[in-house]
Amino acid sequence: MAITRRDILGIAAKTSLAGIMMETVGIPAAQAAESAALPSLVEPRAKTLKELQAALERAPRRRDFKEVPMILTSPEQWDSEALSLVMNYRGKVKQVWNNTNLEGPWLNLMRNAMNCQVWSFKNPDFLTVSATHGAAHLALYDDYLWDKYKLSKLTKDKYKENVFIKAPKAAVDDAGKFEDPFGVFSPKDNSIVSLQARGAVFLACHNGVFELSYKLHAKGVNPDKLTLPQMVAEFTNHLIPGAVLTPGIVGTIPELQEKGFHYA
């Protein structure tokens, strides 16, 4: 897959926009650039999935909350436009994964499902969605929060940083060879950002945000002495780029199933 001038300009634009957005909530531009999206790795034959990917990039994500309550009651409190795009995806086959185990094979399984659907069953428009909650939700917070709230301690220091959003450069450089056992489609690259570049969508859970904030607040892990609603807002504001905030994953899964998503 050749990287064109248009791709380079797209990366630069995304990096610049990410920097502007993240600096408003206290993240340096350099870190924003590191978190910027990769160029699209969607199979060239895909049409519907490319359309969804482009629409999701345009869909707003509100990340300027001052306070967030325990239960969300209005679409303005979550990424309703982006979530609607996902729910109403017109592709033939779509799958939602109930992902809760940070240390489990969740990203590897999603990658394998995509590989099988795209190249074995010849379905380039296959959509895979991560319904992320529980411990797996730690992967959806940016480096700023991992550092500020010492989230590594919640993994007993197994993960010193959010390694799940780091794309191996060697894998991305060889994006055109889908049979490469060390490339972007292989177990060498089970990163969230690479799966996002391939069209996967990661849904975030407000209830997960609230419960983690509640736990940390109760333990006094609160560097800025925030109220609980303020802390929930800060965690919401620091979800990784591309994540789609839902009012609650367990309650959102039935909505996806009603729209024809296969449950995994």
C-alpha cells in the first residue's frame, strides 16, 4: 500500500487537529501527534466501510465536559451521532465483541475475525466493533490520564503505559502485504490504532468511566481535588482519539443486536 502525498497531508491535518483538541484539555501537542490516527488501512475493495470510516472521522466527539453525572439522560452527553453511524451501518456482516479483559486475547481475536472475513470469506466491508468495558476500558484512556492517575497500578504494573495504543512501526511500514507474518495484519500488530485504521470501532462505556472515577475518588487518588462529577468529566475528556462514547456498554449491546450485529 503506497503512501501518497494525499495520505501525508491527511496525517498532518489529523495531527494538527488532534494537537488543537488535546491542548484544550492539557495534553502537549507532541503527545497529541503520537496519538494521531494512522492513514486508512481498509481493504481497497471496501466501499461501505470506507464511507463509515470517513463519516466517523467527521462526527463530533464532545470532550469539553466540566461535570458529568452518574446516569446519562440526553444524547448530548455521549457521542450520539457517531454511535448512530455505527448502529446503522449498511454493511452485510457486522460483529460486536463484548470485551472486558485487558490481558485477554480480545484485540487478537478481533484482528483474526477481520482477516478471516476480509480475505477468506471475501467480505471487505466487514465491520468489527469493540464493546469495551471492565478492565479492558483502561486501554481507551490516553497517556495523560495513565500518567496523572497512575493507572499502571490498576494492572499491578504489568503495563507501565497504555501499550495498547502504540502501533509497531515495522508492522505499519509493510501494510500492503496481508500474508506477512510480521506485518500490520499479523499478531505483531494487535494495537488499537492499527485496528481502527482497518475500520474497527472501539465503543467506550460511560458507566465504566463513572465507576473507575468513583473508585479512585473514594481512595483519594485525586491530584486536583476534583468533585466526583468533575473527575468523571476529566476521564471522559481523555478518551483516546476515535473512541465512541456510549451511555453504557451493557445497555448498548442490545441496541446493536437489534440492528443486526452478531454478538461475540
